[in-house]
Amino acid sequence: MATTVEINDANFDELVKNTDQLVMIDFWAEWCGPCKMLTPIVEELAGDYEGKALIGKVNVDENMMVSSTYGIRNIPTLLFFKNGEVVDKQVGYVPKSVLAQKLESNL
């Protein structure tokens, strides 16, 4: 079972900007209740989309550079990247089906 990839200020360009693979990033924090509710869904999607998309997480408290670059104000926020560009966005907790649909439509 695949797990999410820890994305941070140091590896962001390598994992997100310099790939042609679809990337979904969950911007989260330890203290965020809705983020904790979303974590098992994001982990499941990492398994479901293994080999098709990279599913990663950015801790906003530890990675201020990436978070501020993309204007993350509310969490959880999920950004979908293709060819290094944001192609879709979801703010707040949503069911797995919503995220799966966004992944499918951007593959």
C-alpha cells in the first residue's frame, strides 16, 4: 500500500515542479481537526492512485515558503498540480469521492 509523500520547502521543486505526473498536495497542520479527518482519505487515495499520481502532504507550520507561495490561508487545502502548475483546488474537508473525481478529471 502506497503512502503519502512528505513534501517540504526543500524537495518541492524536485517532486512537484519538475515532474509531468499529476500531484495532489494536502496542506495540513497537527492542530487542525478537519485535517485529521481528511488524513485517512488522503492515505487511501495514495494507494488507489499509486503509479498514476503522486499524493503528498505539506505541513504548513514547518514549510512556510511553499505555503505562502501558494497563498494557503485555510486548511485543509488540497492543490492539484500538473506540469508544475496548479490545475485544481479544494479547500476544506470533502468526501473521498470529490477528491477522486478531481484526480480523475486531471489525469
